[in-house]
Amino acid sequence: MKIKTGLISSALLAGATLSQSKASTILFTNSKPAWDAWVQYQTLNISFEEGFWPHHVELHGPQTLNGVTVLSTSAAPIAPNIVIGNYLGLDNVCVSDGDENFDITVQDPRRAFALDAYANIHGPATVSAFDADNHLLGSATIPAGTMQFVGMVSDQRIARVHFDAVLGRLLDTGIDNIRTADLSNHNPADLNDDCVVDSGDLGFMLLDFGSSGASDLDGSGEVDGGDVGLLLLEYGWTCL
């Protein structure tokens, strides 16, 4: 999986390509166990196995289940639709009678999101994440002809995810198993709560130097060199 993210260290994901789209931190992974370790209170919002979904029937307009709305944004000449059908022998995959371009909107946005994504042999599929103000947080590319888990975590709440495939009208691509979750941990040295301990937190601490408060990591009652030392020990930590 090729990765595009916000303001994070390239060391966090081998081979990552960084692209700042907003002053945010977002990470993608194609490892379900890794994503599981980063999050808590997971919800499998949609598996497309629920009785709510008729199979092999074109569904037009937004379709909402368990706080998540799926909407086809494919272009004419075929009216935008979604179809719950089979993909490479797998049941209950969300595809389309046309290009598979889907918007997935979360009613109660959380900081972690995941889905299974399927790209056909005609080209890669792209999964992009947006915040509640419709700012692009980052995107990940699923290579052509692959099926992958796509998990993401961000310091911003993920309000919308867009799936965009290549030539889905010729050969189906699709999505499945939409999940949302909260982040699982917090580091007291992450003073600005952006999921990474870095120069921003050090600057925060220096502003508090000589006073008390959240920057007083060792609980001595005063922000001093001991607290700076503790922060430097955590430097580079990420909530992921």
C-alpha cells in the first residue's frame, strides 16, 4: 500500500510517501492486527451481511446503517448506485453497476476508521479521509489486483472516507467491513494532543517553564529540567 499522510515522521511506516494536506496527523496501515493494537471500542458498523441489504439489487441514493452512510458518486451514463454482491468468490461486497466511487460518511465521527478494499486489475484504488470541515487528511492507494485491509487513525475525527476505483464498470472493485473506533492510548508528554511527541510539545513545555500544569510531567509542582528530560525520553512517540 502506498501511503500519503499529514505531518508525521517517515520512520513510522517504511516506504511511506508524505504529503501535507492539512495540519494533521494521519497514519494508514494494511495490517488488521496493527490497527487493532492502536484502537479501542471498535464498532463493525457495516458488514454488508445484515438483512438490511438486499442482494443483487441496485440501491440508489444514500444508504444508512448503524450511523454510517454509503453513497455512490459514480458518473453518468449509469445512474449512481450500489449493489451488494459477490467479488472474486466473496459474498456481501459493496460494488456498483458502473464505476465504484463511494462516499462513506460517519454520523458520529471518531479518530479511527477501517474497511476492506478491493482493486481490480485495471488500476489502483484510492481511499481518502476527510475531517468534518471536508479538509483532506490523507489518502492511501491499494495496488491494482489486490484485496487489502485499510486502517487509519488520526488526531482529527474522520468524518468522511472516499473510495475511488479505476474502470469499475468493466470489472468490479468494492468495499466491505466498515469499522470505526477510538484511539487506545495517550502519552502525557503529548502536550498538544496531536498523536506524536515532537518539537511542538517541547515548545509547549518551554512556554510553561517555571510554572505548574500539564507540562509538569514528574509532578514536582514546577516545570523544570526534569520535565524536559522526561519529554525528550518520549520524543518521537506516536499514539499509533
